[in-house]
Amino acid sequence: MIEILTVDSKEDLKKFVMFPFELYRNDPYWVPPMIAEEMETLDREKNPVFINADAEYFLALKNGKIVGRIAVIINRIEVTQQKKPKLRFGWFDVIDDLEVTRKLLDKAKEIGRKNNLEYMEGPVGFTNMEKAGVLTMGYDQRSTMITWYHYPYFAEHFEALGMKKQATWVEFKMDILPKSTDKVIKFSKLIAERYNLSVLKFKNKNEILPYVDRMFELLNHTYSSLQTFVPIQPYQVDHYKEKYFKFIRPEYITCVQDENKELVAFAIVMPSFSRALQKAKGRLWPFGWFHILKAQYINDTAAFYLIGIHPEYQGKGVTAIVFQEIQNLFNRKGIVYGETNPELKENTAVQRLWKDFNPVQHKERSTYRIEL
């Protein structure tokens, strides 16, 4: 017998957060989240996203044992301002039992209909700045800090229940060249001179802080035309600062400004924390902090997390300046492998940015949609 339990206590929320630790136990490709951070993200009193979002969490039990989970989300900005009658679902994990998946999705549908929504899509987070998509390719590849990992049967369950792919993201890995080519160096210099652009360099995290808000404003400009876009709110920016700032290394951030000191482009890359998070097993203490700290300084792999280009400068070669700086950084730090953030498949403009790094697609993930 399958029972759907509403998560309505801290104890139940902890069970909700811990279920993937059991489901993916000893899996070499799953990267666990930090338990404390996951609890705060889902806490209605601690995560400011609940200013404009509602969520309910559910656990599936079979013969008294937890066998699945789902978060059912309504993003009010998306529904009321953008006029998208969409129900979101995320934090979806389940054993290989189609009936368990059916029961969890039926519970989500019930909530969507009660709120007069027209369709359901997932897995996604509260906003487009969070994890999204069920893995459909790359099951033998280690996950990253900002993506979900899934077994192949997840997508099979969705399709068996009549769901259709909605949005698809692709990810690439690449070998980093030992040095920049003369052609790239000359082109980067030419573009900087043509548009009177200069590179900002940061020595410490305090120097970065005044630019963080501008980076998120630039993200809003860069991605506003994409199908999954929901504008990033100021309170979300503050939340992301708190959540990710400890992972940031100043030299891994590149900003480009114009002659008026206005930000026109930026890129955030980080040393890969995947192996460190696996060793930490969801906890900073007693030794998780050590593995994360070590990954910041001793690492041969970096992840491209965010890149923003002002619309007025897109297609004008400004990315050459950004990637020239990143290339120099990687060569100094001994980074020989790179991995991209998930990018919408139709966003070919971003994918072209990696062409000089000989990218190879190694992962793909999609959200699935069904009418309510």
C-alpha cells in the first residue's frame, strides 16, 4: 500500500531532505547537498523566496518505508505577473516503482487544480536560478553542486504517465588549452580598444560585493527572452549571496566595464566542488569544511556557473575579453578540465562561447509537462 504523507513538521522535513541520501547511497555520480542548507532552502520562515511563492512537501510511504518525495510549488510572480498558469514540482526522488511516481504526481495535480492552474512542469526549483530538469543523458557522469542527479527510470516514469518534454538543457565538458592562441589574444585586445572596455580584477570578497547586484541585473537583461525566465528579485540576490558566497574565490570572477564604469559583461567560474561535497556527505562538520577548503585551492577542474552579457554588447566579441581572462586564470591555477552549467538547448549563442575549448556534450536534462 502506498501512502502520501504531508510534511508538516521539522522532523518530517528532515526525512524529506535525507531521503536521497538513502536512494543514492554509494552511487559514485550523485553529489549530495549540504543538509543544513537544504533545510533552510525549504524552510518557509528562512527562505525569502516564500515572499512570492507557496510550497507543499510530500513523502510517499510503501509499507511504512519512505520510497519517494516531491515538492509542489507555485511561483506567484510567474502565475500572476507573467500570466503563466503553471504548477511547479521539484525535489522529486523516487524508487523504481511507477505507482509511487503516479501517486506523487497525482497529489501535485490535485493542488494545481485547486489553484486553477492549467499545467504542471518539473522537476524545477522555486525560480529559474535553481536546479532544474531530470537527467536524460550522462548517468555515468559525476553531478555538480548546482544540478540534480537521477536514475534513468525517472524520465521513463514521466513518459509512461503521459508527460512530455518541455525544456531541455545541455552540459559540456572540455579540455583547457595550455595557453591562449595569438589569435584570441589579438582579438581580445582589439575588442577592448574598439569599445573602450576594461577588465575589473578583485583581490578579496569585499571588493566583489558592490558588483553583485549589478551582475544579477545583467542576468535579468541577458536571459529575459528565454522560456524558463522569471525575473530575479532583490531579496533572492541577498539569499544567493549568503548561500554561495563562501564558495567564491575573487580571482575566479571576471567583470568587464565600459568607459563609464558600467558593467557590460561578467563570468563566474569556480573550482569544482563535486568531489569535496561527496566526501563531506552533506555536513560541514567535522571534516566537510576541510574538503571544501581544499577544493578551492587544489583542483584540476573548474565549473562555469554564470555568464552575463548586456544585450547591447551581445554579438560584438566582448566574450573574447572574458574568456581570455579565464584562460589565463586556468593556466595559472593548473586547471586542465572545465564543465559548463546547464544551458537551454535552444540557447546556441551561449553554447558558441565554448567553441575554442573543444566542448563535448556529456549530459542532458529536461523538464516534463502535463496538462491539468
